[in-house]
Amino acid sequence: LVDQTTYLSGVWKYVAPNTTLAGDAIGGPDYPNASSPDDPIADRTATCGPHGCLFDVLRDPSETTDLVLDHLNDGLLDQLRAEMAAQVATIFTVDHDDDPACLQAAADLYHGFYGPWRNLSDFRVSSSSESRPGPLPPA
């Protein structure tokens, strides 16, 4: 799972219906380059249709060929959608501003980025306001 709209499984990348793809999925070794300064890739977008988008990232690493219409009836899309839905269901959000321990874990474990910390066996959160969470000493 990449995010709530994008799922990778084996060679397949599935993107949910009506998702906007930044950069129109056309970046690659030849474009954009120094000869295309008046045509920035950041200004290009594409939107997946009602069935989503499907790419074979092994054969098409630049994601230029949407294969979703080739797989409407073979079960692949149903399988990828089911796998993605199962993983999306495990995503939870939390208001990080209301969880000081989460903010400390982000600073100590992930250089300021949020990441998992509540269920890590080698991580403890001290109840002391002067102590910061950190890795447990080796056993």
C-alpha cells in the first residue's frame, strides 16, 4: 500500500478511480530535461477513469501505458481492489497535536516524520515530562 488510493502488488500498480496523477506519469530519462524548461512536468496531470489505472511497473517503469481496460474481466482488478481495501482498512489517523508522546517518537525515531511507535517492542515512552522516549537498552 502506497496510500489510500495507490496499491502495489508484484509487478502491478493499481490506482483508485478518479485519482489525479501528478506529472501525468510521463517522467523518464528523456523528458523532462534541460531542453524542456518551458514545459514543466509539474504542470501536467492525468486522472484515472472510472475503473482506476493499472500499470505493469516492471515492463513500464515510467507508467506510460494504462492497462486497466485490458483487465476488466479477468479478476485481477477485483483481486487488487480487495487487497487494497483490506490494507486501507488498517490505516488510522490520529491528531498528532494531542499526543505529545507521538511527537517525541517522530523526533527521536524518524527525524521529525511520523511513523509507527505504539506497538514497537524496543521503544518506551517515559511518564516523566523531562524524559524523551527512545530505544530500550540492549537486553
